[in-house]
Amino acid sequence: MKRIPLNALSRAVFKRLTECLDTPVYDDIRADAQLPYISFGTFTCKDIGTKVNDLTEVSIGLDVWSDYQGRKEVNSITNDIITVMEAAPFGTIEDGYQVISCMVDYFEAYNEDDYGYHATVTFIFKIQNMEV
């Protein structure tokens, strides 16, 4: 039976970001959260395996929220995110998964109607299930 690596990968990404960045990171944004912060956005998961390898391609969107009226703050935080995500291989993560690769798919930043700026950076991961 195929397994989905989303929870294990989310924990690995959360751990890396919280250990390496000063900007708070949330999976569930608290009511008292102070801007700027990073939150988990859209996830997708696609089977790319073969007969002999259980592989999954996962995209994870990370959102950056700021009340600064320009792009400078979200661009700076996003640059930091990309730097730490690509600084070193993830390797083996929880639940018997191996991260084969991590790369930026795209980045966008835009003005929020009521306040500040919002940015999204999406990463594509190739994950191998080592427990087959």
C-alpha cells in the first residue's frame, strides 16, 4: 500500500525553518500572531513511482505575511526561506522517507487590499518511501 509523505515532510520543513529563521512559522495561525510570519499554504502530492521505486512528488507552498506597505520585507523573508531550504539536503526524514531533491518551483509577491504584502514560494520535493 502506498503511503503519503505529507506529514513527515511538513514536520521536516517546519523544523528546518524554525531552527534557522527568526520569523515565526505556523501550521495553524494563532489569533495572537504578530506580523511578519510564515504559514504553510497549498500542498499537492503526485505518485511518480516505478515498479521498483515508491516515489512521490510533493509541492509545498509557504506563505509570507507582512504589514509592511512594500515588497521589501516579504522579499527578504522569502530569500531567507529559499536559502535555508536549499542550503543542505534533507536526507532521511521521519516515517521512513528519503528526500531525493528540493527545488523552488516559483515565487510571487503581491499587495494585500487591506494591509501590507503577501508572498508565496512553492517548493517541489521528490520523496522516496524507504519502507517498501
